[in-house]
Amino acid sequence: MRTSYLGLTLLLLATASACALGLVNSQHKARKLVTELEHEQERARSLDVEYGQLQLEQSTWAMHARVEKIATGSLRMRAPEAKRTQIVEYSAPADAPREAGAAR
């Protein structure tokens, strides 16, 4: 009878040890994943800031006054003379569908 208690005790001890090791392992993985998540969130915030800066830079480079200054200065472009300008009017074919809200 004493051996059966000893065997049962050893079995319970082994089971408890396995559960404890599993718990430690899962906590370690959870902490590792939380650290990785925080790192990725920081990276996302950094990328958001960089995206905002790039949008600002793009709007600066594309400003009409800047483009016109470069076109007239560096590229020596100029607006055409009025006599060389022709206005073309577009008239839709009769069978073409009308846009919503267009006057009839």
C-alpha cells in the first residue's frame, strides 16, 4: 500500500512539475509577444509621422507658384500668345447618356 502512495505521489509531482514548466513557458511567450507588439506599434507611429512629413513635402514641391517659377526660370517656358490659343468646345453625341443633375 505504501508503494502505491509513493507511486501516486511521484505521478502527482511529475504532473505538477510539467504544469509549472508549461505555465512558465507560456508566460515567457506572452511577454515576448507583448514586447514585439509594443515594438511594432512604435514602428507604426514612426511610419505615420514619416508619412505626414512626406505629404507636407509633396505639397510643398507641387505648389503652383514653385512649379511656375521653375517653368519660367529654369525651363524658359512661357504662356502662349493669345493668337496661338484655340478653344475647343466639346459637344456630346445625341445618343450619349446624360450625367445626373445635368440640365435638360
